Amino acid sequence: MSLSTLLLRLDRHKETGRGKYVARCPAHGDRNPSLAIKECSDGRVLIHCFAGCETEDVLTAIGLTFADIMPERIGSGHNYNPPAFDARQVLATLDHESLCVSVIGADFLEHREIDEPTWDRLAQAVARINTARTIAAPLRHRK
């Protein structure tokens, strides 16, 4: 399957760099694009939801399987090492989501209440921050 065919199944996809895209995640009620898509030179298409959705759930939501986004393996000595996401993407996510948490916190201090959609957005921000921290963990320990 080509990347363009995959993108046709996703809402609000936007190119963020060469072979890199973001889109709304079809596996959860995504209002803003949180799904990162990357086309690799070997034909693989990598998908990562910063809200924490499993790749299999994302694919199922659009009627695809892993076989649709991964080329056939050649030989038995294939070693698959998932590539790290760009540090800029991780920092941009942390920046945006920490701003959301700050705004919600300031609103709570002023009004002393939070409605359900705001609680949901806060939970989404926390999940995305935790995902970004997990992705960045190897970066923190480099020498």
C-alpha cells in the first residue's frame, strides 16, 4: 500500500517534513492531529499516536493491518529497530501539551471547577506528555 492511499483514509493530514505527516487519529476522538506518520526509505510506514493509541487500533479503525503498511521481510536475518522520533517533534508536543495543562490549571484556580470536556482534554494532555517523555527517555541518557 502506498503512503498516499493511507493518507486518504485519515482526516486532516498535513505534511510536516519530507515523508512525515500528522493527522487526526481515527482510534480516538481526536480534535487536533496527534497521529504521526513517517514513510521510510525501505517501504515501511510508521505510525505513532501521541495520545497513546496502539498502532493496531489505529490501523483497525481505518480497515488496515500491519501487512498493509510493512513490506514483506526478505530472509530470516531481518532486524527491525524502530527509528526514534525527531527530538523537535517531542519538544513541540511537550510545549503544546504543557501549555494546555497550564491554561486548564489557571482556569481551575480562578473558577474552582472543571467541566467534563476539559477533564478529558487534561487527561489527553497528560497522556501525550507521558508518551513524549517515554520517546525521549533514550535521548536523556545519551552521552
